[in-house]
Amino acid sequence: MKKITPALAAVAAFVALAPAAHAADGTLNFTGNITANSCVINANAPDLAIPLGDVPASALASAGQRAGQTPFQIALTGCSGGSTKVAAKFESGLVDPVTGHLPLDATSGATNVQVAIFDVTDTDNKFGQLPAASAYQTLTSGAATLKYNAWYVATGVATVGTANANATYTLSYQ
């Protein structure tokens, strides 16, 4: 029978107890509300197709240039739950963390182009963030129309090709 040396026993004890040595660096406190707010969206047709059309690459020749402005709206009726204002929160798993805009999808051929949404005051409503304060519309008799403009935005010199993107939205109430 082999003997276990004191050094080997100490190493074995250390390895066995190592997972217990983790220290917390911070705490996450999740807060929020589950609300009764609800609205009928676009007469029960909440999915929107927003054709940005054909835009010349020359209109997107440098970072920050916008082109292809396309107005769209989300009509809300039958809103309940006691809130007085509502806006759309735009979301996607592919948000550019620097611009807050939506990169083109993997099937697109164009490069250096993203999609952005601006509200009626021309305020950028960044994807994955709470709506801009200016995007909130007052609910009147349980109805509101949310108006936005979609744009292509250059991140550099745009190249030609298809330029498609997809996102989701949820309603944000105040």
C-alpha cells in the first residue's frame, strides 16, 4: 500500500475546496413591472414591412450620412391599463453597440450601412434602448399613432448590394 504524503494531501484538499473560494464582485438587482397595459396594434396586424427602396451608394459616401427616409406608423387602439403615454421600443440581437443602429442581415450584399429609426422630432431611437422621451405619444380615448422614420445610415463608404434588416418592437408605457 502506498503512503499519501502530507504535501500530496494538502494539494488534494486545496483542489477539492477551490470552487468554494469564489468571491462576489457585485450584486444584480432586477426590477420591473408586469403590467395590464395592452393595445390592439394596426388592427391586429402588428408586423410591418418597411421598404426603404433603392438608394444610391453616393448618398451614403461617409459615416453618419442618412438616406432613404421612409415614414411608417404604428396605429394603436383599444389601449387599456391606465397608462397615459406609449412609444415603441425597437429591439434586435444584432445592435451595433457604438451607434445603436441595426446592422444589415447576413444575406445583404451592401456594406458600411445600417438601419436607424428616428421619431417625429428627428431624435434617434436606438435599438435595444428605452424609447427617446420625444417618441412617447399621448393616449387619447385609448388610441395613439406612433410615427417614425426609418433611414439607411452609413458607417463608412457604402458599397452596393441588397440592404435588408429585421428587428422586433414592444410597446413601452408611461
